[in-house]
Amino acid sequence: MNIKSTTTEVLIIAIFCFLSLSISAAPPYPLPAIEDTSYFGKYIQRTMKLLSTSTMEKRNTVKILVYGQSISEQAWSDSVKVYLNKKFPSANIIMINRAIGGYASQELKKPTYMDIPSFYPDLVIFHVYGSHYDLDTIMHTIRRTTTAEVLLQNSHVGAGDAAPNSWEDTYGFTHIPNIANKYSCEYANIRSPWKKYLSDNTKTANDLTSDGTHLNDHGNFLMAKLVERYLFDNPKYKADTFNSVRSYKVGTDIFWENGTLTLPFSGNKIEIIADNPIVNMDSATVLIDNRKPSEFKETRMHYRPNVPYNYDWKINTPWGFGGPMRISSGTNLLDETWTITITGKTPISGKYKIDFNIGGSKIGFDGSGSFTTSSDGHIGNTFISNSKRVIIRPIDWWYFFNQNHYSVGAKFTWQVLKFFNDSFLPPLTVNPALESVQVLAQGIVNGPHTLVLSATGLGNVPIKEIRVYQPYYDRFDPSSVPKLVMQTFDGFCFLSEIDITNKYYDAHTVSGITTYWKDSLATQKFNTPTLAGIPGKYWIKKTATLNASNFDIKPIVLKSIDCTPQLRVTNPDTVCSPLTVDITHSYIDLVSISGIVDFYYDANADSILYHPEAITASGTYFVYKSNDSSAVNEATPVEVVIRNCGFTALQPFKEGVDVDLYPNPTNGTINFRGLFSGNISITDLFGNQVINIINVDLKANNEIDLSKHPKGIYFVRFTSSGNSIVKKLVLE
């Protein structure tokens, strides 16, 4: 045996394996610059310490929710999940993604009421575009209804907001930090290191996105790395800054006496951690404030229509489901399935009146309703079912109008979820490494309660401890007096309504009851604070739960402003047939009111102009803009002149050259046929070039993929030897 030869071979194999591991471990893209993370993580340490203290003998269960819109849907969140499982292999991590593409904060605030409390996570990783006022509402909902810690991200850099002092800079560096501070969320500044990364690596925003906004593989890599920086156990911070979750051990903190265990507590969720059962263990009945948990209205809730609970939204996005985004109730629910059936769809001046019936699997038919919908919003009366178990406002229906959603016969179904147990039943077996948990009540008022467990036998009930969850916001503190801080906001549009229930916060976070009044002495009650539509001064009063003498009352002034759009039109340039004219950018709104723009053939708005982006005939057309309060401008005319200049294309190709594209419309891939050699460029309706290919020979290259670009109308220009022809393309 040649020992020297064998040793050399082993050494070579070892070096090869080392190099292979080094190569495989190399990141696919440059890592972001090192950042000082010593101050990171202050407000997410309960979650992080649950993860870091897990062992294989005691595996802490940690629930993490990724929430927001399309950016949060992307692959970076999967990378973060892999990172956490690798970093904390002993923890039992339950991480799901309920982000909804297309839901800016103005819409996301509606399903938040169902999506977050139903999962009741330990940590929410959150990002959303939109209004900071509505982001405030979302954070208020999360922090008021759950004990979830929140990692609140600002936005990465997209092609449309890369310029300094853009709205995303203001939103991400001013509004989001302020809201994070208000609700004690962990502010994750993604935007600053993203800008530095682009600069350090000589990249543009487009290099890390697929369409200027959504992340490509490189962007997903960077987003995951920047988020992961916050997810560690920082020893300089306490585990639970606000003492939101408390455990009471049986035999140490609480005791059975004559077959009864009593625990006064404050919070909105309480659960039992079972002990290892032995033979002949007893069950126990459960009372909270002398009521069964099932008798609390809040322990049952409606869930999202057509979205099963624990649904994997990253695989099957709810975009196409339609139906209501928020469903509330006016009385106790039953354990049943509800169905809405569309019974009528009537066109009315470019809009549709939608009729529907509603019924439950137990209660049966429960009423009929209707609303009017179109691309510029929904109007009508709030629907209240006969049993008052279902309440749907017009604005709570899916805002993106699609006729297929509301075709006659279409159905929307959903479950009633229950979060209670009227009795504790000993588990058959208990995994000693994992807690066996039974939720007694979830969603009850975040205030003082008394739990009473009564053993059904001799008192041998296998309960190890009782855990109580008390949300940080609006919590009970009998020694404090509420201190209301009013939020400043702009006036609201004439004839519209505003919700004043989220225009304040309690700096002392005292649990209590908030009421609304027309006078400072609180003698004239204001009954519609969520639909305030009359200008004037109102008062918000908050009274501590246990001591009615502890209260604060503050005024709020509602100002009505005229939000009627004021359009100024610039007539488009004259063109030669067969060119078309796009009038969708021929106007500006002098008062910059958000709203929906429609185009018509006539000043009375009776005949809709369906393709204002491609007008083929000269004439006078009219533009209307409506805002959220349905105020519209007067008919504003736009003059279009299209002349016959004596040719049938922009410039004819030289004789013998012809080209065509198919299929048209297309779902993504387009093919070319004919004889052509030259350049091809594709632009969208706004003149933005999305593809430019030079020196094309259709004999060798006859296919282009547009599947990653937004749906819409595009123009394909073929240029050869100074001659051009343009063809219209529809991407569906």
C-alpha cells in the first residue's frame, strides 16, 4: 500500500470538497454594505427571544405573518423563512403570507380586520404603498386587536420614485417612522441601504426590478438580506417591552381550590397549556365573567369570501375573487357557511346595479340587497341582513370592477371562524417538546375579566399554565387617566363622509370606552362617527373601564372643502391618418384631487368613449373627472384633428418588404412573419419604450416575450433604412 499516494489523494479530495462548498455557499449577487445593527430590534424582541431560546427539548411555537401587497407577496419572504428556520432550527416556526397584490393601504385596511386577528401572530412583517392615514388605521387595528409585534418596512427604490425627495422618500422617511413610533413598531429602513447598494454597485432601480416596481431575482435577494438584519435576539433590549403576554403557572402563581381555579386577568385572548395527561384525568368547564366563551359575540368572526382559512395566498392570490373585502356583524354568529349569490346586473349609464341574495347554511335565506358599481367606486345603502348577522357597506365590496365577478349566478362563500372553547378537554397525548394549547377565548374586549375553571370530577385537571394576551394599544390600566391626542388632517370633500374614530390616540394607552358627542358636556350623542358628513365641531371622549371618573374629552373640527376637479385641457397635435390620437394625457387637474377620469362622445355623458387612448376620427370629445365624494367637473371638451395626408402608414417600407405580428391580442408571446431586416421598438400607451431590438432579421428571430409586462395596449414600430411602420398590439 502506497501511504504517501493515499494521503495525497485524500488531501486532494478534501481540498476539492472545500472549494465546492465555498463555491456553492457564495451568494449569487453582491451583499449589501455592512450596517450598524446594534440598535435594531427593540420592538420585536418577544418574538426573537422565543426563537433564540428554543431547544429541541422545548420548542417554542412562533407565528409569523407576512402582510401587505404585491411586494410582500414576492419570493424574498420565502428566503426569510428559510433563513429563520436555519438560524433557529429548534423553534416551531409557523410562517404564512397573506399579502394581497394590488391592495394599497386605502383598500388593505378593510380586510385587515379579518386577516390579522384571525391568525393572531407573534410578528407581522409588513409593507404597503398608499395613504399614510390609512397605514395609521392598519397599524391601529393590528396593535389594538392582537399582541403581534410589527416590523414595518419602508419601500425599496423603484424606477418611478428613484429621484430625491419623491413621495416614497417622504412616505418612507417621515410618515412611516412617525407611525412606527406612535404604535411602537420596529421601523425597518429598507430604502436607505437600497439606495446605497445601487450606488455602490453602479446599478439603477431597473436592474433590481422586473417592471420598474416589482422585484426580480436580484431585488428579492437584496430585500431578504435587508429584512434579515432585523431578525436577531438583541441582548440590549427586554423580551417584552409592554408585558403583553403573561403566563400563570398552576401550583406556583394560581391554585385549584375545591375543584375551582379562578384567575382575574386583563387582555383579549386567554389559552390553556395542557400538562402530560395520566389515567382518569378530569375535564373542566369554562366561564369568563360568568358567561361561556361562546356567548361572547367577538369569539366568532366572518372570514374572507372564497379564501379558505390557512390558504396559501402566495400560490393563489385573492386578486380574482371579488366579493366583499370586509364583513361585520351586528349580533352573535353561528358556526356556519355563508353564501352571496348575484341575482341581477343592470347597466345604468356606464355603471352596473348589482342585486344579490344572502344566506347561511344554518339560518337559510337572510335577505336581499344591491349596490351600484363601476371602475370609479361603489355606491348604495349599507346592507344589513334580516338576522343582522351580516353587514356589508358598499365601499367594502372588491373595488376592482370586473364584470365576471358580478355575473348573474356568481357566488361568494365564506366561513364563520370560532375562537373559543366552552370546556377544557385533556389531550390524549402531549409532545413534551411542544406545547399543547387550547384557546379558551380570543377577540374579547381588551379589558379586565375573570376566568373560572370548574373541574368535572375530583379536580385532576392536567393544566400546566394559563397564558393571557393583552394588546399594547387601548389596554387596561386602572391607575391611569386617558390622554387623547388628536390627529391633524385636511378637510374632507363636500358631500362625502369621514371616519373620525381613528383620528385620535390615547397617549396613556388606557383600556376604556370611547364615545362621540356633539357638545363638550357629552349630553348630545353623535351616533354616526364612522360616517361624519356634516362640518362642525364634535367631541371624542374616552372613559377608563373601571373608573368612570377617569376620562378625557377633546374636540375635533370637521371642515368641508370643495373637491370638485378643475380640469384644464390642451388639445393634442394634429396627426395624419391612419395614426390615432391619445387624449388620456391631454388634461391636468388644477386642484389635484384624486379620482377617476372617464371620456365621452357627448357633453351629457351619455355615450362612453371606450378607447380614448386610440381615437381614429376628428371631432370634439369630453373628459369628466369624479372624486371619492362623486363631485365631478363640468364637461371639458377636447378637440381632435386627424387629417388624410395621402399615405396609409407612417412611412411605407421599400417595395417587397412586409411584416405582420400574431397572435394579436396576445397573452405574452408575439411572433412575426414576413420579410424584414432592421430595428424593432415597442412602447406603451404613455410613450415609454419597453423593448428595443436592433439589427433584427425575421428569418432568424421571429418571437418576443412580453409576459412580464403589464396588460394593455402597446405599439410596435418596425424601422428599416429610414422607413417605419407602426402596428397596434393588445396584451391581455
